[in-house]
Amino acid sequence: MADAISVSGPISGTDRTLTFETGKLAQLADGAVLARIGDTVLLATATAARSVREGTDFFPLTVDIEERAYAAGKIPGSFFRREGKSSDQAILTCRLIDRPLRPSFPSGFRNEVHVVGTIFGADQVNPHDVLAINASSAALMLSGIPFDGPIGAVRVAYSVDGTWIPHPTFEEGDAATFELVVAGRAVDDTSETDIAIMMVEAGGTEHSWDYYEAGAPKVTEEVLAEGLEAAKTWIRESIILQRQLVADVVAAHGPIETMAFTTQTDYAEDVWTRVQAVGTDPIAKANLVTAKAERNEALDAAGKEIQAALADEFEGRAGEIKAAIRSLTKKLVRKRIVEDGVRVDGRGTADIRPLSAEIDLFPTAHGSALFQRGETQVLNVTTLGMPRMAQMLDTITPVDSKRYMHHYNFPPFSTGETGFMRGPKRREIGHGLLAERALLPVVPSAEEFPYTLRVVSDVLASNGSTSMASVCGSTLSLMAAGVPLKAAVAGIAMGLVYDEGTYVTLTDILGSEDAFGDMDFKVAGTADAVTALQLDTKIAGLPADVLAKALLQAKEARLTILGVMAGAIAEPRDHVANSAPKIVSMEIPIDKIGEVIGPKGKVINTLQQETGADIAVDDDGMVGTVTIGAKDGNAVEEARRRISLILDPPTADVGAVYAGKVVNITKFGAFVNVLPGRDGLLHISKLSPLAGGKRINNVEDVLTLGQPIEVRVDDIDPQGKVSLSLASVPEGSADNAASASSGNGGGRNSGGGGGGRSNGEAAERPTPAPAANGAPSFEDAFEAELVSELGDLGPGAVEAEGRSSSSGGGRPPRGRSRRR
């Protein structure tokens, strides 16, 4: 086995080390690097095809992240017990890697490239996503694939005391107000080189607003600019370490040869020259049309005119002419923006398209809203559910569930096209998670609002920045659903055109400006804090001052949008919709959980059946939580009342008579519910009045579950156990008992006995003395029966017989055994 080459470097400001290793694993890949922080370990590999697939007119870069459950010491929770499709978190990590790598390959390089990150160790302390970006860059640097790297990346967390923490652990991230993932490249080869920002992904944490309300500094545009500047330190450290790894490999094995490739062009220079000469005027004229559909028709007509004019001159080269027309269109759009400050639809660089917002579109939805910006239109619907509807996550990170879910759908009709709909693609998952991250900091906690929340954003029309329209519309639908958001959140997409040394920032970009521009910069936030951020570039990076300016320009647009949203609904409703479940949550002592649930769930199941409410019980090891939900608010209140009585049951009074109900039957008696949450024992020895004074062998002979019965409280012991006796005998009880006794052959006078009296044979028995409640006592009646049959039994005989018959598990009574 080959010897490994390894380099390590401390991560400044922490007690951890970043390590890159190569040469031992995956030796047939073009490049392979094992990266490590703490005990989080992953292998990044890079491979490339040696030729271009015929007909490829784009750069086919694919990034995959393979999360192995064994990395976290887990067995997958799926039916097949093996890893299946990528998790949403893995897809987001793929996108994080792809975005800074893609602009770093040379123009015209179209060989297929595949980058794979396999997670071998997940220590539940150090996240693996940023480590994967650094490892992927290092693998490409060693692969010989043409790559203008290295790329460095870091996550920094903004703590509650206003400092940026590099490479935060999961725990440090949860304790922060904001997290920022930044990737960049070195401007030159010096150790103190400046860093050009290439990718940013950021968002507030689940507890951001709680920390803000406790006095933590809010993350404003100025704070973000400071965070981007601070991130450069650790990006530079990663770049230096990657260069050291390359140098050590070269020293050990010689220079790394760059693979040969053929630069692909969409058109030859002669075609470009003629298209530019013939097509500049018609394309420029078509670009003056402001409406998207009409502009596209005008551009199509201009394109056909140019193709017809050059068809004979460039016979068989129609594809080149078409590609050159697209390049010319891009050039003219960018030139008009930079030189004239006028955009495709006639707006200025900082103008926002017309805005509209409305709510309550559908009567059955818990909350609905429609948000429109220009020709971009997104429908958003909020659904409220019980806490048990929270999504369970089967991942290798410590996060195992989430109660707020945001799903984004982008059907082909939204762009006027046809296509297949086979579930969400990576872009849809990424946009949904971005909108989810933007709203998460303002979503109330489960203690404040004990619902599971699902928001769905359906794009109905798209012409730029549907993800940020989803943020705006989702805020409206949540507020319309009665979700007490901490603040309204709006989002805006910014663009940028860089030409001849000039940077022009664009507010509220169109789809064509996204395609023809150099930056896609999405910013979401409240009136005074940023909640999410996403930046992608198509150029070699951006200066920090350009980004800072874009942030301030985005804030102005965000405030304008928030004003329009407030016109539709200014603050969350104080109640949920009639169609939504009504949910209340209450804390209970952890030692009371068993009483609420009952043996085998008997109590909670009975409560749910009788009230119609859905009841869930949970605990965090310190305190229990009961959540009650139902569409009928009366059912919720009744269930809460009953549970409150279980937690603090009313006290019965000795000597008082209660109308009770039999709730359980045992060998030694029946338990009767006399008050909510308060049961008492009616012993078998006190049931003889129900059988006309006869002895009771089985409680079921005289009582049934659910039977109403009037009882008296005889005693309450120091532990609160209640002893009961009959306060009255239900009419017909003795006849029913006698009938049951004669019918089942189990009575004392049944014909099944061999040595006793025959049926119908009358026996004279002493009349027993009445009990305290007027009925003959069981002991006196039993003694009289024994004396009449057997004569005087001697002192203490009845007491001994009584103890034997009431024990429930001893030998049979002597009188019965003698008759057999």
C-alpha cells in the first residue's frame, strides 16, 4: 500500500486542526483527498472524462455527497436498512460545493467532471459540509483536471456577544444568532493575498429572535460585511494548506500533469463577425420591448431574420449562427446596463417591478397568499398540524426532526414551457431550504405555538427570483394562518454586471439578467435584521466593498416590499382559521405522565375516544408536555379539563355518597370512579347486597364495566386510597344475580353438586342481622348458612373461612369442598 502524504494546520481561534491526506485511498481516481476536522472525516474524489461527449454545449459538472450512516454509528431507518436517495441536507451540501467550483474551470472546457464526497466519520460535533468544499478543491488540485484553484471555505457563527466564531461546532452554531458559509479564492499566490468572494450561504438560527430579545446584537448589513471580511482569514488558511499539499505531492512524485483537452467553442470567429454586423440593430431594437412574452417574440423574429440572411453564407452552420446570436444578445443587454443604466424592461438599476400581495384565496386552506413581483407570481399555502406531524430526519447529524417545513415547486408551465414533473429537483429543494432558512428565525417556538408548520410555495409564473417571492408570500400566508411570527420577512434578488472594470448592481433581477449577469445575490430579512443570504458568482470573485454596497441597496428594496406586504396584512391574526386544528399545550410534572397515559395507554385512549381530541404526551427528561388538538375547540377544552383533574383530582369526603361508574373489575373487587381523577375500591366482601345477601364468587356476576352505581366513602387512608361501600342496591340486582347463578352452575344451590340438597329443597336458615346500611352483612349471612348446613363450627371458624374465601388464591372454602 502506498504511503500517505499528509498536511495539517491549526484553525486560528480554535483548538482544532484541519488535515488533508492523499495517496492511500482511492488511488485510481484522478484526485483523492481525505480531510479531517476533529473526528469528522470525509473522502473527496475528482474524476474527469478524457473526451467531450458529442453534442455537449455546456460544462457537465456533477457533485454528489454520500452520507454513510455508519459514520455516525447508525443503521439507516428505511425499510431496506441501507442508504437511499440523498437527504435534503446532502443536496444542499452538493450545491454548496458546486457553486464556487463551477466558475473555476476554464471557458470552453466541457469534459464531464464528477466530484464525490463520502462521509466516513461524523463525530456529531463538527459539521462536514464546509470540510467537503475544501476537500473537493484539494482533490481537484491534485487531479490534473484544469482547475483554477484552490478554493477555500469556512463557516463563521455570530455569537450573542457579537464575535465571529470560525468553524463552529453544532453546539456553537445553535448558541449563535447567525451562521455564514463563505467560499473564495486567492487573488494572487502570496501568503497575505486578498480573497475574492465566490459563494455565500447564510441564515439565522432557530433561536435568533430569542437571543435578540435578550439583548444580543442583531445581524445587520454592516455586521454581515464585517463577517465576510473576517471569513477571509480562514479561507486563506485553507488555501495555504492545499498549496502545501500540492507542493509535497510534487516533491514526492514529480509535477502534476494537466490533462489534455480541446477547448470547445459554440461558433467560429467568422460567424461571430457576420452575426455582429447583421444582427446588432434588430437585436437591439427587440431588446427595447419591456414585456417578457413580447420581447421573446421580437427576439425570436430577429433571430430568424439573422439566420435567414446568413444561411447561404454559412451553409450547414446554423448551430453556430444561433449560438452567436445568443452571445450578441447578452453583449448588448450588458452594454446597455453599464453605459446607459437602462435594463431590459426599461427600469433603472435600483428600481423594483410592480408589487402586489393578497391573502385568503382558498376557504379550506389554513392560510394562503399570492405574491407577485412583475411577471413573477408565487402562491403560498400554510398548513397547521399536530406536533406528531413534525418531520423525522434520518441523517448523520445531531438534528433528528424539524417542525417547520418549507417546500417549493417549480412546474414547467411557470415559464410557458412543457416538461416532465417527477418530483422535486435539486434546484427546487435548494430554493425551498433557502426560504425555510429565511423564515426560521421568526417562527415561534413550540412552547409559544405548539403546531407543526408546513408551507408550500407553488410558482405559477417565473421571470426572476421566485425563491425570494416565496419568502414574501410565505410570510403573508403564515400571518394569515394566525402564526405569531416575530416579524415579517421579505426577500429580494440582486444582480451584477461587470464590464470594463465597472461593477453595476441591479435590484430585483429578471430571468434574463440572471442568465446574462455575473452575480445572483439573494437577501432576506426583517426591517432591521438579515435572516438569510445566498450569493453565487460567474466570475473570479467579488471585492468586499462591492458586496457591501449590494447589501445596502438590497435593504432599501426590502423595506419597500415590506410596506406592500403590510398593506395586505400588517400583523399575524390572533386566531387560527376555523378549518385548522385548535391546539393547546400544557406542562405537567414528569411523575404524572404515567397517570395521564394510564396502563397500556388506557387513560389517554379513553380521553381521546370520549372527547374526540388528539392528545400527545412528551417529555424532555425534566418536565412533561401534553399537547391537545382537535378541529372542535370544545373538544380541546374538555380534554384539557379532564387532564387537569387527573393532575389535581378533587378530594372525596368520608361518609359522602357519590353516583359513580365501574371503571375496572378485579378478583378482589371493583374500582369505581367517584370524581374526575379519583377512583375508590368497592371490595368483593361488600357486594353481597347485590346478590340478595348471598356470597359473591365473581365480581362479574353482579357488576359490569361502565355500570353506574351509588357508593359511600367509608375511609381514605394516608396514601389517598379510597374505600367504598354500597350506598344503595340497584333495583333488580338480587334477581339478576340469582338468575345468573342458577344459569351458570356456579351457585351454591345449583344442580351440579353431588352431595348437597336437591333443587327446590328448602332449607331453613337463621335470619341474619341487618348491616349498617339496612342490608344483611356478608359475614352474618355466611355464618348462618354454615350453621344451618354443618352445625356449630366452633369459635373463630367463620373468621378463618372468610379469610380463606376472600384471599383470591388460597384453598377452596371448607364448606364447598365437603359438598363435593
